[in-house]
Amino acid sequence: MDTAELSVEADVSRLKRLAQTDQLAQAAEGAEALLVRYPENRDLLLIAANARRRLRHVPEALAILDRLASIQPRFSRLHEERGLCFVQLKDAATATEALLLAVNLNPALQMSWRALEGVYRIVGDAEKAAIASAHVATLKALPPTLVSATALFHDGELGPAEHAVRSFLLSHGDHLEAMRLLAKIAMARDVLDDAEVLLEAVLAMAPDHRAARGEYAQCLVSRHKYAKASAVIEELRTLDPANLDYRMHAATAAVGLGDNLRAITIYRGMLADAPGSADVRLWLAHALKTVGETDEAIASYRAAAAARPDFGDAYWSLANLKRYSFSDAELTEMRAREAAATTALVDRQHLCFALGKALEDRGQTAESWTYYERGNALKRADSRYRPEIIETNTRQQIEVCTAGFFATRAGWGDPRPDPIFILGLPRSGSTLLEQILASHSQVEGTQELADVQRIVLELQGPNPDLDNPRYPGALADLTESDARALGERYLADTRVYRGERPFFIDKMPNNFRHIGLIHLMLPNARIIDARREPMACCFSNLKQLFAQGQEFTYSVEDIARYYRTYLELMRHWDEVLPGRVLRVQHEDVVDDLEVSVRRLLAHCDLPFEASCIDFHKTKRSVRTPSSEQVRQPIFRDSLDQWRQFAPWLGPLKAALGDALTDYRR
């Protein structure tokens, strides 16, 4: 924190103390003076509005809140203050609307619940007044520190919230609600292993704690432990079958297990009870798209956009079908929503990528690139991605996984040949290879499985130091029995995704970083590197907005560095494990499908089947952005799409350097 930030933080603390001691005029004047220098400071705007309201200068307070709304429209205390202003103006309807929005964003706002209770009693709604009163009682029963920390958590202030909870636990010992809150903070930070351990401890202390069990199910889903999550969710659904959260988790777990038809049934049931839900319509559309019901998916995506007109994900999902054409009216609406100050960041990101694709399809290349560039900039600014972490991992893989290392460990692992790993960079043709192989009678197509990544996280250990990680060095600590146990566990955990076919595909692109681990635990698994010409591959990534992960794709420098690191590591695997990996160049598959198919099948020791040539006729669920493309015959159109953007891709070409020629080596 720099000197200016420390100074304004000290001023904010001083002004809060003034307001708390009813020195309202001084608090208001001090905040307003500082706002000249810091016009977008959330705390100063809130202090000024609060003080003006309590001085009964309600119009001034509302004007300040309008300024705050233009900056942070989903800040819960903004809506609490607005509600209290309208309580003072005796406008019950507007006060109720604002206060309900406040507690929906942040259920720990005790003052909002009290105000709601009062408004409901005034208008004669005893039932809703009782509900609000129950929330007040629940919050009163909690230690004040936890209430404050919960409010901070819901307003996105994770650092202060975590500090407050950890301090509370140190002084009070195990406390169910404090441990739950710490688990929720861990989930928000994506430290899912910590969250899982905390919630298991809570449930050991209180097995009937339904809210904690629901959070545990959510954590398991986030960790891709779908089978375990399903069992927990079904327990909850027997207690409350109509609960929309439980049904949502059940559908997500079903999708994770590849049972999209069950998910579709659940989503349709949810829509019957919540017909106005834009989110449920989006989820339903995703599942419909996955099973190939494209027309129904389009209708559901459009219904989601109609239900919430600034719903960027609905527009991006339509664009991501690769075959939907936006109307002039839709483009006008999308441009307006992207430009609106009230549009949330995540929606603006989705809208930028959707507009980029829509305009690219129309041949409006310059404007298309403007939106792609803006979308990438917004995503990169919102990301914590550090390219040096990937480069450190690459260097350490090369140092640890030498030819001698593997020679002394020959024959380790589970010898079963069931898995076929397809890996490489995203947007490199891996979904096409998966569809070709999954068209064979002996091969099961699954999805991008997270099981290798989960093993890597465990080898890294708790609280990993990203600058000095335990993995891949931890590979040297594995014994022969460890390697075999990991292989056995991988095959057991992935069994849930399989049918009766002897072989199955794991198409997680990022597994190229873990070929050493894969070789140790599954020495007879087949490994295929899907590779694409660097300009085409990197450009395709730059215009793709991924649902999660792949943070290296949101800047020219990052994607070029990642591609070069990928080439470096794959060259290493070729040197220390010669013949272990089959490299398949996407352009070769497009140029001569049959030769490429025969080469793929030979590598997998599979007999030739004509169905692999007619891969587009195979009916199966496909969850990647290429789902619609692999349901059609191969076209050459996509190979050189990047060339129409060449005027803006000079920096990418320069950053790739010798990768432009070495990628074939």
C-alpha cells in the first residue's frame, strides 16, 4: 500500500469515528472535501451519504448515492443507505425495494433487516415482518465480530473478513459459524482443499447442520468430486426436494458426470417453479447444446437474454455456438449494454467477446478487433495470472524429469492401458481428435477430466508457495508403491465417467505440463499432443472467453509466452521419453483426414473403423467451445482466419519469434 492509500485510509477511519460519535456535519464536510481528490472512493461516498441522511438532508444523500451506484452498483451498503433514505421520506414501496436488494446482496446487514421489519409492520404485512425479525434475531445471536466479518465477506472484502475470522478463532477456539465463514472465504479465494477440510470438521461437530452440508456439496462440486457431491446432494433433496439451490447443485453434478439428460430434466423442473430465472435458462441452454439440441439451446439462450437484457453470458454463449447470426437489433442492444455504466464487469467482458465474434462474422474486422482487444484487457486486469509461475514449473519439470530419472523408475505405476490422454493448448484441434477417437467402438469419449490436476494439487501440499513449489520436485519422493497407488486411484476415480468400452479419453489440454507424472503412474496410457500453427492457435485463444481457467489467453504477451513454454516442455518430453507422445498437427488432419485417422488409431493399437472418418455423425455430449464444429465435416475455413486480423497481430508475431517455424520440429 503506497503513502497516498495509507493517508486516505487513515482519513476514512477518522471520518467514521466522527459519524459514530454523531459529529455528522464534520463527517459530511470532511468526506466531501476529500472526494474532490478521490471522487470514486467508495468509503468516502458512503460516509458522506450516511451523514447527510442523518442530518435529514435526504435529497443530498440520494444524489451522493447515485454517484456511488454508478461506480459500484452491487455494493450492499449503498442500497441499505438508499432504503433508509426512503424510510425517512415515508416511501414504503421504494424503501422496501432498496432494503431487499441490500439483504439479498449481503444477508448480514442487521440494520436493513430491522428497517424491513419496521416497514412491513407499518404496511400491515405481519408475515414478512416476522421473517425480517427472525433474521435480526439470528444476527443478534452471533458474536458481533462474526457479523461484521460476514458483512465484509459479502461485500467482497475477503482480506479483512479472513483476518477478523482467524483472530476470532484464535481467541475463541472452534466455533461452527466462524469455521463455516472461513470455509466460504476459502471457496471465494479458490482454496478449495482448505474449504473442504473446514466443512468436514463442521459436519463432524454438527452432522445435522443443513446449511453447512449444502456448502459442503457446493465445495465438492467445485472440486469436481461429482460422485461424492451427488450423494450429499441427494441426502439434502430428501429433506427439501423443492430447494432450488439443492436442485442446482444436483444438475451441476449431473453435468460433471456427463449425465446431461438428467441435468436437463432438473433444469426444466426448476424453470417450472422459477420461470423468470435467467440463470436457469442459461444452464439449460448449456446442457441442450452439449447433447446437440442446438435449436432448443438457442431459444433458451435468447430467453435468458430477454429475462435479463444485460446478461453478457447469454449473448456470449450464442456467439460461442460458432453458427448463430445476430440481428441488427441484437447488435444495437449489445453495444448499448456494453457501453452502459451500470453493466457489471463480468457482463461487459462477455459482451465484448460476443460483439467481437458477431462483427467478425459480418466481416467488420476493425471493430471486431476493438471488442476482442477490450474484452481481453478487461479479463487480464481482473486476473491474477503470473506467467513466471508457469515458466518456473517448466524449468523444474526439465530439471527433475530427466532420462535417468525415468530409467530408474521403469515399470512403475498401474500397467492398465485404458486412458488415452489428448493434451496441448486450448483451441488446437483436441476436440476434433477426441471426436474421431470417440467414434471408435472401443473408445469412450468423456470430457476434460480434472483428476490429474487434483493429484498435482495434493502433491503440491497445503498452502503452496507459488515461487518455490513442492511439485514437480515431489515426484522424486514418490516410491514405486506410491506411483502404482496414484495410477490405481486415477482409474478408480475416472470409472464414473465411463461405460463398458475398454479405452477412454481424458482431454484436459493443460495435462501436457504433467506428462512426467502421467508416465510414472500410468506407463501404458496413450498420450497425444494436439498441435496447431502458432498464429492460428494463439489468435483463436485471444478471441475465446473461457468459462474458467486458461488465464494465459487474455493478452498477446501471455499467450505467446505460454505457447513458447509449451514447445519447450514438449521438446523435453520427446527427448527423455522418445516415442511416448504422438504429435498430431491440426493442419495435417484437415489436409488428409484418413491418413491422420489411421496414424491415431495405430498409436492407440486400435483397428481401423470407418466411423472415425465419419466422426461428425457420432452422437455424444461435447462440452468444449468446438462442440458445434465437430458435429460437421472438416472445413479448411478456420485455418487462416487470423490473416484477416493480420494488421493488428504484428505484436503477436514478434512475441512468438522462432516458434513460428520451430513448432513443426
